[in-house]
Amino acid sequence: MTGVGEFELIEQLFANLAGPGGFSLKDDAAILSPTPGHDLVLTKDAIAEGRHYLTSDPPGDVARKLIRVNLSDLAAKGARPRAYLLSCAWGRGIDYVWIEAFCAGLKADQELYGIELLGGDTIRVEGPSVLSLTAIGDVSEGQMVRRSGAKIGDDVYVTGGIGEAALGLRVATGKLSLPQSDADALLQRYRVPVPPVSFGRALSSFANASIDISDGLLADLGHLCEASGVGVEIRRESVPVSQAVASALQHDDTLWTLVLTGGDDYQILFTADAERARDIEAAALRTATQVTRIGRIVPTGISVLDADGQPMSFAAKGFQHF
């Protein structure tokens, strides 16, 4: 970025993304007033080059992924997205043109989700880029959906399809060969997740517990069950998959393990009383969201039953950084 300093970069590219509370990024802090009768909900996730996205991924897609992995957390809490703070540690090879395209991706998702940039920081590092975002939303006072509310007998639901991003990464790294249309669909879902933000805003009216699926379906089931002090039983054949994932499974049934444990789905996993099924169906229809019942909450244990009703075993249940 020869000839462009930190402050010129902020003024030329990032200030255009700032809302009123961000003061055009000309101050050291920002202001966000809570909506009367609501609680603020905050979440923070980071993505790293070579870990969460590939160096070859389009910068606009990287920006959208960064926003959406955070909005997924807000959606799972029943919150409406409002604003975000951004921190960028730019690694080698990142130039002005790359950052310009990255900001265009941010702007597109700001307009899509109705959010604004409040501020942040930008630095240069010697290693790979690390991008961190703090998302801020709000929810009616006392109505945030936590991980810890699942009850024995609850139905267990997921939104969207499972396994697309995990298989998409295999496609991107040349480890999985599929027909072009299926490969493109999975690659796009790896690069740009589609969290069910609109459906999330209805979540607090019927969900007892909720978590976004980021580490893998089984891992996040485990997180929810641990927080709630319960177990879960799901049926593999009930887990929703897209046409592209179904096609891959048809050719290689062993990919089921990756589908169930691979991570990066950024969908919502939630539990609800059985009598709330019609309310859930209505919310799904109203927000054009695929919602599927995959199992039930039981006293203890985490079990996945295969097509023959037999428990499956897994060497690992999901992604861990450490």
C-alpha cells in the first residue's frame, strides 16, 4: 500500500461505512443507544487467513463471511443486528485494491442486514491476516435465548442444511471432486455462509435453548447439552442436507462423518417444547427459512442413530482450535 497510510486508508475506504454513532470514524470511540425495553447483545468472532478462509478467496467474500459468522451468533440469541466494531491485522500481500474490494463486501452486507460500522482498528502484521469483528444487536429485555434452557422431552431443530461448508472446503482444497454445479454450490457456501437472521428474531418466542452451528453439529449439540445438563438423541436421516451434499453422500457414504462434524454451517440449533411445533412452522414460513426437527432431548448422552437405528461412533465431534 505504497503512498497510503493508516489514516488515509480509514478516510478513503472505511469512513464511508460508518453510521451516525461512529462519527465518520473521526473520534476515539462511538455511541450506540439501547432501544427502550431492550437488552444489548454482543458477540465477537475472528477469522484468520489460511484457517477460516483461503488466501485465494475473493476479498468481498471474506468480508461477508466475517460479518455473517458474527450475525449467526446474534441470530441464535434471538437478537436483531444493529452495528459492529472491526479490527483488521493485514498480512503480507494485502494491498489497497484488496482492501477496497473487502470494504465493498462489508458495504453490501451492511445494506442487506441493516447494520453500521461504529469503529475499530487497522494494523499491519508480518504473518497472515487476522480479521476480528464485534457484532452488537438487541433483544426484548430478558428474552435472550441461552444455551442452558433445554429440557428433557424438548424437540431439537436445525435451520438450513448441514455439511455444505465442510464439503465446500474439501472442494476448494482439491480433496473432493463433484459435478461442477454441486462443487460451485458447496464452494460458495464455504466462502459465504447464509445465517438465518430473520428467523433468529422470532426465536425467543418459542425456543428454550439455542446455539449457532459453527464448530460442527455434534460439537455444538454437545455444548448446548453440557450447558443445559441434558443429553440428546438425533437420527442421521433426519439431518437436512442440500442437493449438492446429498449427491456427494450418494457417491461416498463415509462423508456423513464430515457432514455431522465439519463445522462452518452458521445455522441455528435450538430446542423447543413439542407443543410449539406450529409456532415454529409459522415462523419458518414467514421468514422463508428451512427448519427441520432432527431429534429430542433426553436425560443423558449424545447419540446419533444411523439409517438402521444403530448408534454411530465418531473419533472427534467437531472443530477445536486447541
